[in-house]
Amino acid sequence: MLNISSFVGQTKLNVMKKDRSNCPLTSALDIIGDKWSLIIIRDIFLGKKTFTEFIKSSEKIATNILANRLELLTANGLIKVTKLPNDRKTKLYYLTDKGIDMYPIIYEMMQWSDRNLNKKFGPIGTELLKNSQGQSTKKVISKMTSSYLNTREEILAKVK
């Protein structure tokens, strides 16, 4: 029988973070195993930085799910949050090195979709796939991660 009192004082995040097994795949899926976490990371790579910008994504994430995933990704060190000195209300989210390290996985998943799902993709997906044509996977990943590192430096320069 479930002991409800054992959950008193714990947030959903604490309960959700509990490891299900010692398997490396399961451990990763506990953090990024739902579509929303990867979409948030994708959106940060595409230049989104604020809660409002994430909400405007075409996937229509619910505000409570977005808040939960941002908390989960922050707690697990994939993203960090800061505020601009002249606007203390708006939170800016950015990828850590650990978060940037997710790009090869996201890229490979997009490539898999292109190869295996006989589907027409939206403008963002189409553009991402088109821009990678004729280039090695290593080069595409290197360009995207380097570009994001520059973006992150710009964000951090604004908050100093």
C-alpha cells in the first residue's frame, strides 16, 4: 500500500527524479524521455529563451508541463536560468554544456524521422533538414553547437 505521508514535503520533481533502475538508458529517459524535454532543448537551440517563447511553440505545451520540465531540466543540469539586470521578472533559460551535449541525439532523431517516416514536416523541421543536406553529421552538429555557444555567450554577457 502506498504511504502518502512519505510524499509529504516532496515536490513532483523530487518524486519524478527517482531512478527506476541502474540502466544507463533508463537513467537518461528519466530526464529526457518525454517529448517535451527534447522539444524545449530543441527550442533553446533555435533561439527561444523565455517561458512565453516556449509556450508559443507549435506543439502547444501546457503551462504546467512546461514549468515542470524547465524545473526538471534545471535540476538535472541541462539548462540554467538567469534574469536580465534591467528586467528582473523575465527568466532567460540557456543550455549548459550538458544540455548542448544533447544536440547530437536530437539531430540523429530528426535524421531518423526523415529517413523512416514518410511524412511532410513543418517549416522548422524542413529548414533544419535542408540545411544539413550534403554535409557530414559531424559537421552539422559542430556548426549547431558552436553557433549555440556563441548565443549563450551573448546571453551571459547581457546579464553581467
